[in-house]
Amino acid sequence: MGVVGTWLESLDFQYKISDECVRDKSKKATCTNCAKACPEPSAIVITDRIPSIQPDLCKECGNCIAACPVQAIEGVFPKRHVQAGKLLAYNGSIPLIKELLIHASNGIHSILPQEPLNEVWIKRVESANNLLFEMEKNTLEVLHVKSIKQKEEAVSRRDLFTMWGKESKKLAKDVTPASWRFNQKNLELAPYYPDFQFNQVEINSEKCTLCRTCERLCPKQCFVLNEEGFKIAPQSCSGCMLCVDSCPEQAVTVNEKVSKVMEVTLSVYIKTCTDCEKTFKTLHKKEGKCPVCSHKREGYLSSMTC
């Protein structure tokens, strides 16, 4: 296939789950957000723990892209119709709550139904408005039903190949290979509301051994262990639950709760283990043994001789 043929083929890029998926990061990950959000029951299957999209069943509705907490699904998110700052609403294409919050952040506060909205639409708008109300932001108003005929745009062969003028520049953007137009990163909610966090992340200091599993695996860098202490910064947390699933001590909890940004830094102490005499970091000021020695059974290896 020639260069032109390859380019034209790339205009239609099927949705794909990348290795950024949390299930690729840890065998303990339990996230199934994409499968739950998909309206086609068999379009996303999980085989040997790894999810994949079935191209012949995928309708490219974009629900999985919006639902993925780590933006691991590559593809072009469907464009929504907006007229005079109003989001046109159709029952065949219903945004998830996160998408509605992003629209609200971008200045869209009215929804203009093109038909009587179904129960799913109503519930999602209500849920989004509850979150907006908690953040003291303008809520979404559902206007009266109005039917709008969409104009069909015709593009001539000359326009397609010459690309002159304002409209032709827009066309050039529209026919850009899909893999160059991936926009799933735009669906990360945290940057739109930098003063708020949508999840509450807590560390049980009695259980935590500072093994750094959460810090190494968190795709949003919510955990930082350094000389200043152990910092938990939930603003960027998207609720992938990888930290909860992977923590060997079950010391991490994540709960959905919108609130003002609140970072917590736990004090870290450097101690010398009374058993192995190695230095270690701990959250406990009076801790005497390192995590390894603390987990040893009493009398372990005591009968062994050189």
C-alpha cells in the first residue's frame, strides 16, 4: 500500500486500549470502568485480566474513553453539537457525568434537547448538577425541547485537494489521520477544576510500612515520599483504585467525595532496626523493627547454625 493509501486508511482509527491501562500495571488491579460504561454488552471483553475492544461490535460512542480513569483508551472522542453556547441533547448519545462537568467548566450551562430526554439523561444531569452545586459552580439548565435540522455539508473534489481558504483549513483538520487527533487526554477532569478534588484518599498510618507501592504505581502521582515526609495529594486522583488494589498492607482507602483541595503530609522517621540493624523509614516515632523483621515469626531461623 502506498503512502496515500496508508494515510487514507489511518483516517478511520478503531478504538484501542493502550498499555496505560491499570490492569497492565498490576495484576491486582480490578478496574472495569470501560466495560461498565459500554452500551454494547460484548464490545469490551476482559481476557487474562486484560480488556480489549471488539472492533466489529464497537459503535465508537466514546463512553469508554470518558469512563477510563487514566485515559488509556486511544481514539477520537465524538464531537458534541453545540449551538450558541448550548449543548444539543440526543437520546442516542448521552454524555457521562464527567463529560458534563467538563462542558460546564468550558462555559456551557444550557442543554437544548432535540427530543424528550430519557431517564438516563435526566439522572446524569442531576448527578452533575449535584457536584457543581457542591463546588458552588453554575449548574446545567435543561431547556425546552427544540428540533433543529442539521445542515449537510458538501465538499467538492477541488476543495478536498486544494485546501484553500478558511473552510478548507477546517476540512484539513477534519481529515487529519485519526491517530494524530487522539483527544482522550482532554477528558482528565482534574485540570478543569484545579481548586477541587473528586476523591478522598487516606492512608492508615498504623498499617502503612512505606513500601512505596502506591507511589510507584499511581498514574496521577498522588503519592510522594521524600525527605519532607509522605505527601498525599488527591487533587489529580481519578479513582482508578490501583493504589487500593495493590497496597500489600491494605492501608489505602479512596472514596468519591468532592471537596476543596487538601494535601496531607505525614511525618516520616528514620530508624535503625533493633534486629537487623539496618536503617528504615517509618510513620511511627517509636517503631523499633523494620517491616521485614516485624513480619518474621518469633524464633525464625533461631535454630539455624553456621
